[in-house]
Amino acid sequence: MRMTSSTIRKRWSPKPDQATPHHRRAAKAAAAVAAGALALSLTACGGADDGDSGTEGNTEETANNVTLPKLDGTSLEIAAVWTGAEQANFKKVLAEFEKRTGAKVTFVPAQDPIINFIGSKVAGGQPPDIAMLPQPGAIKQAVDRGWAKPIGTEAQKELGENYSQGWQDIGKVGGKQYGVYYKAANKSLIWYNNQVFENAGASEPETWPDLLKTAQTVYDSGVTPFSVGGAEGWTLTDWFENVYLSQAGPEKYDQLAKHEIKWTDPSVKDALTTLAQVWGKTDYIATGALQTDFPASVTQVFTGGDQPKAAMVAAGDFAQVNIPTTMKVGTDAKVFPFPAVGDNGPVVSGGDAAVILQDSKGAQALATWLASPDAAQIQAKLGGYLSPNKNVPNSAYPNAVQQRIAKALIDAGDDFRFDMSDQAPQAFGGTPGKGEWKILQDFLKNPKDVAGAQQKLEAEAAAAYGG
């Protein structure tokens, strides 16, 4: 998944490579509870009079709870794929680190897939000091190739104090801590233009059949139901994962994530067939989906007055940075949990982890900073960001919607499923124009060919997983 890391639904559960059948059953029950809590949270923040912007979150002074060394004269580089507001907001976090330590930190814009970008930098003898990696699979690749360096004592101390065990474990390889999950994502959400819904007389759906009815109601009012950022394949894997997790269940999800079952499995056929109920109705999707990037897919739902290009977009909590400031979150721009396809709604999450590539006092200090609530609180105030750090004050988030989303994330503890494509080898689950991303883009273009899509997915998966 390319997060560019979350709001109402998380992919929570035990660490994928450690889940036993017992753990999976427990996680399934916990996921059901978490999904119910999330649904209640979203319903609670969806009322028209729930327009409290949560501006109290912007009045708190930046906390000072982490000890950092003096690093005058130290220069560091940190690479990430973040662009636009996401990059600008992260730079403010880096600026505070510079202020506290005296170090100079340069943000290095990276390209997808970032593991290839890092490889080119390593080959050239100039890797960044830290890279923000969006996939557990990418962390493992960096370790296996000898690029990643273990997280030191001080950063591990911050992790132990501020993170649930599940978030710590996802950053481990071979029992050693290599990743600090700075940013989380709840990717089981659908954002919508409230004025369009009111004009159409549409209501928030709770189930997949309800979603189809809502889409038809919106369509009958003269507005295209869905915006899809199909130019970026990760948006399509998110659609698939939400449908698959809810319909097939957590155990199948874990098996498919590890390629223990094939993509030709009947459960995949069912999920693709369900997806085709939306993707196969061309009038339901805004034109040019395969040429629409993620930011534009969000923006076009919230521009154009009461006649936007589309009424809804399936997107994580981080979509908030792309909602125009003229649209008030919680009043004009609202959100509901991704509807249940099976017995329970999906609960899917993702995240971005800081991984040290050049070990030094400065790099370890920066990792420690990113593991602290002080750093996360700065970006939380700016919106479009969610932290897995349980000691970030809920009031730091800038509006009531995001405050409830953040609380639901922390309250879920370790009960999450992590983004499936992020668990896959990069060649299959995280490369533009290849693997799952490309095949689902082709399927968006031709949703009738379910069997063909399955065969291609299995062929690519078998090659990437090595069997």
C-alpha cells in the first residue's frame, strides 16, 4: 500500500508471521469488537452539528518529554515518498528536532518503490541516514540486504513506553528492532460530500448492499457516486483488502497475505466479483479513474459545490490533507466505516516506519525523536496524520472526527490486520506498473474478467514469493 500511513478502520491483528490459529480466532473476535467501536465512533462524529473543529488541539505547547543529545555540526538525511502537505508537515517535525539538538536534517524526496530508490543510493555509496519504509516486507528486504541497522537502546526505550507490543513487533526482523512506526493509517473509510448526500436523501451505509443502494440514490440525484484514484495501484489494493477481509474473514486474509493459499482460491473470486459490482458500473465511477492520482481523487469529491465530480472516495484518514480548507471536516466532509461485506466490517491498518541505514549518534537520536510523543504531537496538530503512539494527547488532533479516529486506533491495541499488499514482496505488492497494482488497474478497466485477473495475480504472486 502506498500510504502516503489511517482513520476509521485498521487492519489489526497479531503480527502476521506469528499468528497461530488460536491467535487468529481471538483476533477475529477482537476485530469484531474494534469494528463495532469504530462504527460507533464514526456515527458519533457524523452529525451535522458535530462541527467542533477541535481547535483546542492547536493551543497546546509542544511537549518536551524526550531527552536528546546535542548534535551541533551533525548533518543527517531522511528519505520518504511523502509529497505536498504531508511532506511539509513532516518537515516541521524535523525542524523541531533541529532546534532541540543543533543538527541539520535534510528531507530527501524518494520515489516508489522506495526500496529500489534506497538500493540505488546504497550502490552509489550515499544512502540516507534514515528511510521511512511503508511496508514490513521492505523492512525485511533492507535487513536481508545488510542495509538496515538495529534500533538503539534509547529509541527502544521510547518504543517500550509509547507503543503497544503489536506496533513494536511489526518493526522487528529476526527478533531485533529495526523499525520505528512513526505514522499509522486507518484505511477502511469512505469519505463523502455531505451536501451531495443531503440533496440526494442518501444515508451512510453499514453493509455492502446498503452501499450499492446509497450509490444508486446518489446517481439518481445527478452526481457520480465514486471517485477512484486508479493511477496509483495501492488505492485499488485497499479496496480489495477491505472487501476480502470482511467477506473471507481474518484467517483467509492471513493465509493469502503469506501466499499460503493461491490467488485462484474461490475466496478471491468472490471478492473480485463483489468489487465488480462497483467497478463494473462505469456510471458509478468518475471518468478518468486510471489517470486520477490519490490527491485528486479526494479533492474532486469536495470541490464543485453541490455538483462535484463524485460524491464519495474510499480513502484512509490521511485523506484529510487533501480536503480543501473551505470544507469543514465533520460538517461538510464526513466519513463512515467501509461497509461490511460479510458478518463484520473490515479493520485494516498500515504505517510508515523509520529505519536506520547509516548508524550514528545522530541517526539514533532522530529515531528516538520519531518514537517520542513529542514528535508525533507536532504533526498530529496539523491534520491528515495518525500516530500509533499511545501517549500522544488525543486533544492534539485538530478536529473531533480525527480525535475519535485516533482514540479508536489506540483503543484497538494489538487487534489489527496490517495492509496485505504491504506484507507482500515489493515486486508483487508495492511496485507501480507491476504485480498486484497493475493487475488491479487492468481489472478496474475490465471487471468482467475475474478468472483472468486471478490467474495473473497468482502467476505474479508465485514468482514474487518464490513458489
